[in-house]
Amino acid sequence: MYWYEKEGKEQDIFLSTRVRFARNLRDYPFEPALDAPSAREIIERVGGILKPLGYESVDKERGVLYEKRLISREMAEKKTPSEIYTKDDCCIMVCEEDHLRIQAIKSGLDLEGAFKACSEAEQALDEKLRFAFSEELGYLTHCPTNLGCAMRVSVMMFLPCLSEAGKMKMIERELSRLGITVRGSGGEGSGAEGCLYQISNSVTMGVTEEEILENVRRAAESIVLTERELRRRMKEADEDKLRDRLLRSYGSAMYAFLTDSGELYRFYANIRLAAILGYVPCNTCIIDKMLFENLPYHIISRKGELSALERDKERARAVSEMLRKASS
């Protein structure tokens, strides 16, 4: 069961919480100086530690793993030797940008749970490996912006009313002054399709893990208050028109013959808000699954290579089937 299939805390706004550590091994060059034999050696050493602990290699279908938000786009597209290990809520990328990207992802808002799971995975590796560390700079990383504690914390948030009100740019500017970054759901360089945003720390040097967790929590909580207030105002302003707009989107998704990826995200945003407001008989987990499991690589994984038109037809069929089952 993947993170988006589980009920989480405050799931009307928070889809997931992720904590990620960047670590590199001493005595090996960093990217791009790391050659293929050294990369394979790191992969073998890390695998030898993780496999006895129950981690499994999931190197196939990297596009699917990216769409599930388990790995980065860079890892999905990587051609040089690299590996991916998963267990429960943890996913460890070996030889991505850093030798190790250790991460845990939890449903809903769960900063403590994600940090605990990530720390346990990191400790298991730390006991057997020597991480590159400087007393002055902290953990040494490929990118200087990750120096220090080398920890990134992010929450994926569903913010349809802030998006519709055009307030996200203002929020981005305000949070950037506090060391917090706002990105699309796919991370750096991605758009905010489906009204999904990642809120994460941008500073890792000179701060502790506890301070980062608290800073992200405060930023997220301030956004929650504004989003919920806008939802209340939107309902009060003209609930009949709001209900009509959202239910029209629900009906279109139920009966569409062709649905492309962009339309899937638009359906998702409207139907998820409709479910939160009690207008449709679906919970948010079903709607999240409807989105993530009907993105292009997922369709290719279950149906094989299809033309763009055939993918749109399969996506429309799958979305309709999922919504019908949820309402039966």
C-alpha cells in the first residue's frame, strides 16, 4: 500500500510529509567525478546493508516511481549506475545526485513520523558506512545548498482556494524570506497542477533538524488557516454555484471518453474539493489514487506502449471506473 492510499492527519489539505537526508561516503568522489565502477561498488555495499533489513530493490519502472513521488525526476532519468531500495515508508536512492538520498514519506501531516522513519534508516547505514562530514560544514554534499544537517523537509498541500484567489505568488515571496520554498508537486521546476504544492525548507546550514521541522510546521500551519478561511468564504458567497461547478467536473470525469493528463489534474482538483465539502461520495484517498495511478507511466505500466490517444481513452475509462466504484 502506497502513501496516498492511507488515511493521514488533516488530509483535506495535507497529502503527504517527506523527510530526506543527503549523505555521501568518504573515500569516493562526488558526482560527476564518480565513475561507473565506484558507483557499482557503493550500490553493492549499500545493498548488502539494506537487503538483510528487509529492503527491496525496485529499480524497474522508474517513471512509475517518480509519478508516485517516491523518487526524483533526476533519478528516474539517470543512465549511469544507480539503485533504489524501499521498505514500508522509506525509499533510498543510491547514486542519485548524492551517494545516498535517504527519505521517508508519510500520509497527511506527520513530521515526527517521517523524521523518525528517516532517522532510523539513516542510522542503520551510518553504523556500517563512513559518511563524509566536516566539523565546520556539516555533512558534505554534491550541492552546497544541502551542506550542514543536509535535511530537507516537505509537505505536499492541496490549496485550491488559494490558487483560485491568486494568492500563491504572495505566499511564495513571504515564505522565501523565512527560508521556506514553495514548489509544484513534482519538486523543483514542476508546476502546481491539481492545486498541489510542496512547502519545504531551503536552508540546511546553521540550523538543527528540530529547527527545520518547526519552521516547516509553522509555515504550513499559516497556509492552512488562510486556505480554510477562503473555503468558508467561497461557500458562503454562493454555495449553489460552487456545488454546481464542482459537480459538473465530477460528471464530466464520470462520463468522459477521452481524458488527457492536464484534464486529469483539473478533474482531480475539483473532485477532491467536492469530496472535502461533502458533495460527492468519495474519500480523498480514492481521489488521490485516481490521480497518481492514471498518470502516463502508470498507464504504460499496466497497458503497455500506447499512442497518446489510446492513453487518453484508457485514462478516461479508469477514472470513470474508480469513481463509480467509490459511489456504489
